[in-house]
Amino acid sequence: MLADVPLKITYRSGRDDFAKDFFVPCLEQSVLYRRCAGYFTSFGLGIAARGVASLASRKGTMRLVASPHLETGDVEALRAASERPAEILKRIVSRSLTEIEDVLLKDRLNGLAWLAASGCLEIRLALRLDGDGRITRGIFHEKTGVFTDEQGDHVAFSGSSNETAGGLVENFESMEVFRSWKDPEGRVAQKIADFDALWENATPGLQVIEFTAAGCDLLDYYRDHNKPLPGFKLNVVKEGRPRDSFGPPPGFDLRSYQGDAIRAWSKAGGKGILAMATGSGKTFTALVLASKVAEKNSPLVLIVVCPFINLCRQWMREMAAFGLRPVPCYEGRQNWEALLEEGYQSLSIGMSKVQAIVTTNATFQSEVFQSRIRPRIDGFHHLLIADECHNLGAENIQKALPEGIQLRLGLSATPERHHDPLGTQAIVDYFGGIVFDFPLARAIAEGQLCSYRYHPVLVSLSDAEAEEYAEITAKLGRMMGGAKDEDSEVGQAAMRLLIRRSRLLGSAVNKQDSLDRVIAALPERPKKALFYCGDGRTTDSITDEEVRQIQAVSRLLGEKHGLRVRNFTYRESSEEREEILRDLSSGFLDGVVAIRCLDEGIDLPDLRMGFLLASSTNPRQFVQRRGRLLRHAPGKARAIIYDFIIQPPDFGGTLDATAFNLERSLFQRELKRITEFCRTAENGPEACASILGLRKTLGLVSHI
């Protein structure tokens, strides 16, 4: 019984193991588990299934109220279909079910299917309503639960933890626990009443819909992936089931420029690159294009290649909304090889007309993947879509581009490879060149992206940094005459110095102080904010220890300014990244502190502010970073960008003419980026004027 479980009044990360110390012991004693969670996702439900299995063995029940992850387009579609929200929710929630990549999570979802089919698991979805009773993008983010045993005793809890791997294991979380037999204030009874009101759709500000009414048929999933959980048996007749038709979800229409892009690609003979600004809908355009190709080219194999796993998952969600069930070819061949084979066989015998595949650049160029698709290129129509196609110009992946695939579509806001004309030409040769261009300035002018205000923040080097900077500049000046060949010994030494200079500028300690002052001067605390850091080390302004810049910035934001932020780097798992982006979208997080990982492709939620503490002169990087902030969102008038720029020290005439000209030339590259930001900003002239003094010092007044 629950009264026999040794319970604490609070549980905290570091001290307690949430799953082992609390959830599992309570589930083992319960016959009913009522749970409110922030998100409907495959990961959260996967972990829920693991616990509910113990309930099922005693014919117990779990009731879950969760929120589907709604994007802006989803809200628009739901409002347009107010009389039939279940039809739209079917598409939205199906995206979450396609996020499953590894075998373990597939088995968990299969377990959920069993539990739902046998009546052990009941799920309802909560949609947030605004003051006028309309569905809005805000989410139901309550995190509470109640365990009930056969004696009628209850254990309730509330806290910060989601039922995800990050919430239960990775994050630092806390949770309060209440017992019905020791509850003079009646908190447990109140939480049960609150849950019951949710369950019966009687909570103001929410619309609660039954999971089955949303059209997400877990029983169908079970039929398609018939692998019962150990210890359970369920006899289900496996029936043939036609795939959904491949096409745009209801309520979505092409914008005029997206239609122009599709026609331009078709006119070019089914080859070409769409150079469309970040946030202008490249993915949606590409999928509509692919659906039109499928109408006249059957059977069709659609291969989407992405640089990162998170971007693959994003495509998986969007393709599910178009009625596709892609094979996720990444994270271990054992997870996808058999599914890929089954997909081709399904096409061969006419069971399906379209087979979609989503893969990473790394898997795409692997011999295993290549050996699976090359023999079949002549037997089926293939369409290759390369997202962030500039990455495919790298020498090691060029040879993996199959010549036999005739239909080719490249997507990139910045197709040209920085300082790599040969790689750029290889992309043009394969994909057929740019057939449609939709630059950021046009996207802003036509209202497809929001406007922004740009604030350059000049930052001085510390004395020690200025001394090192002067030393690097002098050495580079002396090398200029001998660095004719980048591969020469002198050229390589100069390159090492340039890298050292770049890291010094990126991690300058005074950037933290400047950030501190900027945030302190804001009229209200930042929300929906993105903080870009360098990958170097700096001095922590709070502890005076030498740490990575991202750690110092995160600590400054959290401890001094009370902001809820999380890091987004290569160190975070794919699952954690998904959770971070959802928490940022919901407003649970105030911001994300990132290093490069958000530069390409990933659709970020409603961002309002950007703080660029590190940047490069590579146009692709700064164009992508700016574009992340310019997506429209309800209530968003504009974005605000703060750009922290190192002001070169005053050398007091100590530099010779060669070194000064080098310094001038190097900053001119930085000025090109600043000019680009100013050119399309609402306050462009004002922003330009703020760095006039520095431009005069370096003789660059006319270069803006």
C-alpha cells in the first residue's frame, strides 16, 4: 500500500533518484495514476509507458492529460477548423509519434499501443484558449500527479519535472509530495478535484479533447508494429491499411512566392536550388513540390538529407503532417536497414506509391546506405531534397551524390560556401544552380518575416587581452609578405595566429560585463531570448574562475538576473535538445544559450531577442542567426538584436603601416557583417552612427 512506501516531503536532483526513489515504488502500489504533463511527445509517453506497465499487471489505469506541441501554423489550422479540431490534431500529434528513432523507444511506443488498446491507458489533450475562447499557441504546462491504491489512499506531487529523460535524469529538478493520510490542509483533495475538472473539460482557459477523438490511433500503430510487451498478450488481427494521401495538411495554402519557387524548379527540368531566407518556409515549399512530383511520378522514393539529427526530426514531423511515414535513416543501421528494405518492397508490389526517407549527411554518404539505394535508382523515380545543401559541397561527400537520381532539389538561405569556390561549383553542378531567390530583405519588405532593431554594442579588451592582441597583430603584419601560399609554413603559421585572434575576440571577458549592463538596463526581463556564445574560455565574472564562455554566460543570466536558461550545444543529447526547444516555445524557459548548434535549419519557436556574443565573418552564419529571430508570431511586432563587437585597442601609433593596414582589412570584414545587419534594420542609420568613431579611427567611414 502507498502508506508503506517510505516517502519524503520533497525530492531534489543530486540528492534523490526520481524514478527509483519515488515513481517506481508508488506505481508498484497503485491502481490509478492521474498525471498532468507539459507535452504530448514520444519521449514523455515512452517513459510513462514504462511505469504504466506495472499498473497494467494489476488491471490498473493511468489517466494522462498532456498538451500537444503546437506551432504557429497548427494554431491557424485549428482556428480555421474550429468545428473539426480532431482532424487537425490527428496531423499535429502524429508528428510526435514519428520522433521515435531507437529500438528502445519504439518498443515503448508499442507498449503504449498495447496499453491503450487494452484500456489501461487513457489520454486526453489540453489546448490553451485565449480570453475570447479561441485556441492559442500557449500550452498547458502543469506538472502534477496523483497515485491511488486499493485502500483509497492517495499520494499527490507537483514540481518542475516533465516525464522525459531530461526531466527525470538530466536536469536539476525539485518536487513536493503530499499524503492523504497526513494532509490537514486538504492539498491532495484539491489536486484530485483539479484533475477531475481537467478530465471533464471543466477548466477555464482550456479545451480538453479525448485522445481517440484526436484521431491518433495507437491501435493502428500496434497493428503496424506488432511486438507485444514481455508478459502481455493481445490478439489483434493484422489488417491491411492504406497510407494517408501525400499532400498538404488542411488549412494550409501556398504563398505566392512559394508557388513561384515550385514553378521555377519545374521549368528548370526538375533540378535547382531554392535560395530562400531563413524562416520563409523552405520545408513546406519543398514538401508541396514533392507532392506534385508524386502525382505524375509513381512509384516515388523521396530522400531528404539533413546535416543534423534534430533537423531530421523536424522534417519527420513536417512530413507526417503531409501524410507520409518516413524511414528515419540515422543513429545506427540496425534501426533503419530493415525498414528501408521493407519500404522498397512495398513500392515494388504496389502497396504504396510514395516511400519517404530522412537521413543525415553522415549516414547518406555511408557505404551501407549507398549500397541500399544505388541498385534501385533505375527501378523507381527518386527525388533528392538536400536541406542546407551547401554542406554537400564538402569534398568527402560530393562523391556520394548519386548521378542516377534525376530529380534534385537543394535548399539553403546561403548556398555559396565561404572561401570554397570549388565546393560551391560542385553544388551548382549537381543541383543545377539557383532557380529561385527570396532574400531576407524581400521577405521583410513583403511581411513574410518580421522587422527588427539592431544595436551594436562596442566592447573593449582587457589590458591583458589588448597586450596579446597587439602581439598577434604585429606578428601577422610581419608575416604578410611571406604568406603568399596558404599551404606554406609561413601561411600556416599566419592561419594559426588568425585562429588565436578570433578566439581571443570571441571570448573577451568584457563581453560578459557588457551583457550584464545591457540586461540590467532593459525595461523588462528578456523572454524568448537567444544568446550566442563562442567556444573559447573566459573568466567567470561571478567566481573569477576560467571557464567556457557559455558556462560563464549561463551563470550570469541565471544567478544574477534570475533568468531560466539552458545550454544548447553538441554536449546535449538529441532528446534533451527537443525538450529545450519545447520549453523555450512554451515560455517555461526565458532563453537558450547556444554555440553554433542552432546555426542551420532548426525551426526555433517564437524568439523575440538575440544577443550575439560571438560571431564570424562567414555570411552563412550571421544570415542564419539573424533569420532565426525573424519569424512571425502572435503579439510579436519586431525582434531586437544586440551585437557585441570588440573595439580594436588604440595602438598609439606603435603599429607600422603594414600591420595597421592588416588590422584595417580584418575589421573591414567585420564591418561588412555589421553593414548587412544595419541595411535591413528598422533603425539602420542610428545603428550605423553608433560605430562612427571606430570607423573614423580605422579610416573606414566610406565603407558602410
